[in-house]
Amino acid sequence: MLYTKENWGSVPEGWTRTHLLGLEDLSAEEITILLDLAQRFREDVLESEENRRKIPLLTGFAIVNLFFENSTRTRTSFGFAGRRLGADVIDFAAGTSSLAKGETVLDTAKNIQAMGIDAVVVRHVCPGVPKFLADNLKNCAVVNAGDGTHEHPTQGLLDMLTIRRRFGSFKGLKVALVGDIAHSRVARSNIFALLKLGAQPIVCGPSTLVSPYWEEMGVKVCYSLDEILGEADVFNLLRIQFERQVVRPFPSIHEYSRLYAMNAERLARCKKDALILAPGPINRGVEITPEVADGPQSAILDQVTNGVAVRMAALWCVLTRSKENASAS
Amino acid sequence: MLYTKENWGSVPEGWTRTHLLGLEDLSAEEITILLDLAQRFREDVLESEENRRKIPLLTGFAIVNLFFENSTRTRTSFGFAGRRLGADVIDFAAGTSSLAKGETVLDTAKNIQAMGIDAVVVRHVCPGVPKFLADNLKNCAVVNAGDGTHEHPTQGLLDMLTIRRRFGSFKGLKVALVGDIAHSRVARSNIFALLKLGAQPIVCGPSTLVSPYWEEMGVKVCYSLDEILGEADVFNLLRIQFERQVVRPFPSIHEYSRLYAMNAERLARCKKDALILAPGPINRGVEITPEVADGPQSAILDQVTNGVAVRMAALWCVLTRSKENASAS
Amino acid sequence: MLYTKENWGSVPEGWTRTHLLGLEDLSAEEITILLDLAQRFREDVLESEENRRKIPLLTGFAIVNLFFENSTRTRTSFGFAGRRLGADVIDFAAGTSSLAKGETVLDTAKNIQAMGIDAVVVRHVCPGVPKFLADNLKNCAVVNAGDGTHEHPTQGLLDMLTIRRRFGSFKGLKVALVGDIAHSRVARSNIFALLKLGAQPIVCGPSTLVSPYWEEMGVKVCYSLDEILGEADVFNLLRIQFERQVVRPFPSIHEYSRLYAMNAERLARCKKDALILAPGPINRGVEITPEVADGPQSAILDQVTNGVAVRMAALWCVLTRSKENASAS
């Protein structure tokens, strides 16, 4: 069946938001709507010879990638997702822009909006910038592509999709987030989603990078990777965010790696079907060794494919509701 | 009515040019043709739910943004304008290009043309580069997106459209250009257009930045903003072009701002329907204060939308004539 | 006749490769297939008013320009070629990418592939990177856009097409490659193609930049341009690759230019129909003087147009076979 705007169906009624700012705000039902749609986009579009090229759900819509932090990977993923839906996607390189001439973020966004764009995908070093833009732009959907150490909702969703595709459900799953929890928006988005979906998140890393207060939210806190090897079903190995650290949280990369890297020896002590995740770009030999990264339990590249599917779902949902609101107002 | 190439109509007969190099060259009739078309593009395409996505007037045409100076804003605006007309728009980032290997501007342009492009949108720090390319490229339309301190015709046109949409006509209107007149191509394009269209331009700024010789062209020259507050219908508040100044033309930004910033107190002394324009990016607190920039008399974001409309009109007109000439020759 | 995917025809049976890594690997027949197709793309698409805009042979395919070395010119040419065929082309700027965060080239490529792209056009300073990617990516066509001093196959092909369009055949033609042979991937791709196609390559330049061992491959080696002026049918004037030289191979640019620049005086001593080629960007006054570069015997801009045609042929061939293999496996 060749999908068109007509026969693909509508955005589920349970989805009402015009922005995707974080997973903390979403209900389990809303997260599940996005995961179900992403699963469908993956199977029926990305993996369908008939439909994989394009599905014209957002034909002619204009999306701007407004990235104030460099990120070719996430930017390209959103770019592919938008284009697969038929939208025009324009990269707005903040480094070479009028921001260098002293313009505020909001002025930049309002200017882009005045040119007639329909959605802004925004990444910024300051937590809250996507929310700020969502509050101040009119008839323009905002998708958070990472705001400081706050949230990175599409990364959280793609991790959830990867887990669900492997285990079927989240009930009772133990998911370990390993590494630099303190500076990781990925960890935060994962934790919010896992708690809502009924899984048990475990945060694990050096005590300088893992706050004990996570326990108050129902997260298990642990400072030794070796202790939880046999317990967790999923290990999400976070990248050390050197660029966000203001003080050095451990003596050396070598020391970090000796204690927290997932290597073949550690993997052998894990459950047989333990799933290995890592938000790219991975540092081979730091948080993960090559034999694990490229091994059969690694879903790292599967995460990347799921990322495109999740972003298609998110863009389609928020843009559809945003346009409906604009017409109604 | 859904517009197509067939039912949209033809480029008006009064338009014969294959390039848009500056407003100094154009007659009042030619400027009016572009403004009328831009008005139509704004109403019938950009603001029409039925047509706003795309109008296929330039489907398959290839346009290159050849920007030797950084400008995300103008470049993005031309990019949207071209894509709305169905053209392919490719950014040619001069900084990372073969220019760094010692190639001349003309060789770069000829190479791009040999790849089969139909139009070049060019910005360069040297006045005259667009004219030089227009003289030396064959079957290729050239649009000036700003050449040094010379002209920025589409900015001039979008200012005119914004003024006309507010006041209906130009006859007898007094339009003050405030600030760094000496380094402003925006001021020059505005002055040429205003004089042709029957308005009275006033240039106002520190005597180091405002030449008295403008009076010979019929422009009123004034060194005090306070003196003309009650007189002008429009205030176009130019950005201080720090990057173009070779000597420091005033003691401090604070001093400049105290004398020439449009603030609430000054706005209260203006005519009730005085229109506030500013070519972005604005420096809040320097040439304009936030309460004015975001107030009801400000048309700053309206200018941005008009910019896309004006660029659609310009690209469609010059590309159409350029292709007709190529076929005839 | 308006061409579509159906009536344009199929990729010739003699073409079986899913990658284009270099001309050394190709047979004369394979090179001829690409030249014949490129000739057809040039005449029936690029120069046809009816078809020139687009021919939808790769509609919906996604191509990534993965350039680890700066090159606006080649990147833009591949971009135009892909878009003319209907593909989506995305530039992946390696400088601002996750590579800066320590990712390996292969991880970057695998990530891009996992997003669902169909072909990678790769340029890298290290010889062998395209081969390495071809060996390690699945169901993804790889085109070499220049790897260190190794090969630049589409440049070699466009030079061959330019020669063939002028002389009809290669038999007995003497083609001089002048300049920095040691650092030139263009020279290598030219030599491989010329030898296979039956022409006689001559390498000519300072002895510090021309190895005598080329003679073992059947290439004539010569250290004086003046000596071969009357002998060669084609002069391909290579750019001095200052950026690749680790020791200074000649005393000064002035000295190089005095001995090896093609100027009007030297051109007068060449055969009347001698053809002048130069891979851009040219350095006017170094390897070629303006009166020669812009003169009637220069085919420099013709080379650029042929470059788009050759890249259309290469992308169409390798992508078609790559997709067939993916379906079959």
C-alpha cells in the first residue's frame, strides 16, 4: 500500500500538544502515542521498499533547524525526518549568523518565524530556551533538540523505542544509565520516560557525577558498574561531556574507563540478553570498548534509525496540532 | 484559487531587466511593478492557506546564494523565497571555498554558472561586484544582496513595501533614516527609492556619519533626532555598522544611544501613526529600545515577511527575463 | 521527448559496480560506459530545454556529501548532479560535526547510513578512506570525491569527457599533465584513464615533483614544458598543491611560473588545435596566464559542465546497482 496524506490516517486524538519540549511533561499515554507512531514510521516507511522514500504528510511545510550548539548528527537526523515527510528543512547556522552581531535568541527566532516557517527545531546551551521560544512564538511548533543539561526528548524517545522493540514492554525492566549523569540531558529524558512507562531506572557513575537525590524520584543510585552488571536489562552508556564540565570530576579518562567502561569482560557478567545502548558519538575505549560497541548486543546503530522514526513522529504530531490551532484562532 | 504557472499570469511588460543591481537604476514604474508583485505574493501566496506552501513559477530553476560576507538572515530569506517558487537554492559558502585557494570572484562565479545555475544572489564587501558579475556572466540573472556600502536593493524594496502597506502611497511622506548613513547601503537604497516614489527622505545622525552633500540630491540633512520627531512619518533606525567603520565616529555607544536611540519618551513626541522600521539584526538599547521595538508602531517583523515577498518578486522577474533572453539569443 | 525513469533506459549491463573508488580499477569498457552516459546527460538533459531541469532517475534517494576536506566546488557539483536526478542531497560538514568530539570516520559513516541514506560521496585527506567505507558499509554506494594524493575519479572522467568531445577518440593522443604530479590525485586518475583508453600520457614538471618511475607504467616523463609544446595535443595544467607539500619543492612561485606556466607565447608554439585543461581553482599567473585561461583553446569551463554530467552518470550507475544488490540480498 502506497501511503498518502489521505490513507495514512490522522494524528491520534490523545496527542494535543503543539510543542515537544521534554519528556517530563508528557504522560505515559502521550509517550506511547509517539512510540507507536515511530514504530509505524520505521516499519511502514523507512523499511518499506514501496514507501521508504517519502510520505507526503508535511509537504510544503518549512522547518528550521536552529542549532546554537554544533551537532551535525542530530541536525542531520531531524533534516532527514523532515524531508522524508515532504517538508523543506533549512539549517540556520547560528555561528555565522546575526547573533554574532548582537541579536537576542528571541529576535532571531521571531525573524525566522516572520519569514513563514512552521516549526523550529532548537538546540541551545541554556536550559529553557525551547520553552521560552514556545511561549513567545505564535503559530510555530517548537521541538527541543537538546537544551543544556535539561532535556533531549527525541533522544529519550529513541532510546525507549529501541528498548521496546527488543523487550516488548517496559514493565519491570531495569535500565542502567552509566556515566556523567550530572551533565546529561539524555539521562534526564531517559529517567522521566522510564519512570512513566513503568521501568526501573538505575543511575551509575562516579559520585562526583551522580547525585544521591535521584533516589527521591524513585531512581536507584549506584556508584559501581560491577555491582549492577547482573541486574540490569539495559545499559545506556553515556558519553563523558567534557565540554560541559567546569571542574574535573575524576582523575583521568583511564581511571574512568577502568571503572565504568563496558568491555567484553563486563558484558560476559551481564544477563545474556542485556541490551547495550549509547547516544553517539561514542568514544571507543572510554565508555565502551569496540568489541562491545560492534557486538551483537549493541543496538547503537538501531538507535540511529529509530531516531529518524521518532523525529518523524514528533514533527508530524506537533506540526499538525500547531496548524490546527492556527486555523482555529 | 490554487495558483499554477499558467493561471498566475506573466511578468508585467514594464519589467525588462535580467538583473537587480540597485534601486538607483530603476524607474518609479519598475519599483512599483516589484512592489505590486510582492504585495500579491504576500497576500495570495504567503498569507493564503491554499497557496502559501508553494507556487511553481520557477520549478527546477537553480539559484545559488553566493555570499562572500556572512549573513544568515538575508541568505535564509532569499532561500525561502526561491524555494516557495519551486526553485532549488544552493548555498555557496565563500569562506570554506576555493576562494581560500586564491581563485578570483569572477572565476568562482563562472564556475558556478558552468554547472548550470540560472541565477546568482550575491553579497560582497566590495561595491560593484554584482554589476561586475552581471556584465561578465552569460544567461545568468544576478541579484544584489548587498555590496559594501553601495546598495541593498531588496532591503530598500521591503522597506518601501512596508511603508506603502501602512500609508497607501508615498506622496508627501517624510521618511527619516537615522544613524550610520555613511556606511549604510540600506540608507542609499532607501533614498533612491524614496526620491523616485515622491517621498521626502531625511538623513539624521552624527555629523561624522552624515554627509551634508546629500542635500544636493534633494535629501534633508539633520543632525538631531529630537528636531525631526514631530515631522517624520517613518523612522528607519539603522544599525551602527561597527564592522565597516575604520575610525571611531562617536565617543561611545552610550553617547550615540542617548542622542539617537528611539525610545518610549521620543516616540511619544512623534506623530501618532509614525511607523518604526529597522533593518535587522537590531541592537536593543543602542538604536532602538525594547519597548519601541516590540510596540504597536514597530513594523520590524512585518519587514521580514515583506522581505520574502519582495525577493520572490525580484527572483521571478529577473529569472523570467533572463531565460527569455537566453532562448532568443 | 520528455525523459522519465521509464523511457530513459537502464544502466548498461556492462556496469556492475556499486562504488566508484578510482579509475585504476575500471576497465576501458567501464570508463567508456560512464563517458557515454555523461555525454547523454549533457546533451539530453543539461543542454535540453525540455529536460534540463530534472530527470527523475533517483527521486527520493538520499545522498550525503561527507567532505572531511573543504571543497565547495566539487561538493556543489555533486549536489547539482544529485538534485538534477531528483535525489535529496545533504551536506555533512565534518568540521562542525561529532568528529570534533572524537568519533571515528567509520562510526560517522555508519551513523549516517543508519539514518537511511543510499549513497555517500566522500572526500578525505587520507588515501583509502573511500575504499574503507565501501568495505564496511552495507547497501550504501560510495563515490570517491578525492582521497589524499590517491585518486579523484570523477575529475579524471570529466577530463576524459572534455578530451573526447574535442578529439572524438583517445587513440594516439598525447596528453601532458603539467605541474605538481607528486601530490596530484587528479594526475593519477588522468594517467590511469588515459593508459586504458589508448592515449599517451606525458608528465611534466620540476624533478622534485615528477618521479622518473612513471616511465615503468608507460608514461613519458619530461622536465621541460618547452620541449613538449609542439608534441602534446592536450595540456592539463595542474594546480600547485601548496597545502599538501611538506618541503618546498622549488625556489619560488615566480620561478615555477617562468618554467611551467602556459602563457600566450608558449601556446603559440603548440599545435593549432591543442586543448588547454585545468582542474579548478586556477591560480591566474601561476600555472596559467589569463589570456590562455580565457582564450579559445581553453576548455576550463567546459570541464565544469562536464563535471556535473559525469557525476550524474556515476551516481546513477552505482546507486542503481547498489539498490539492486540490496534487494537481491
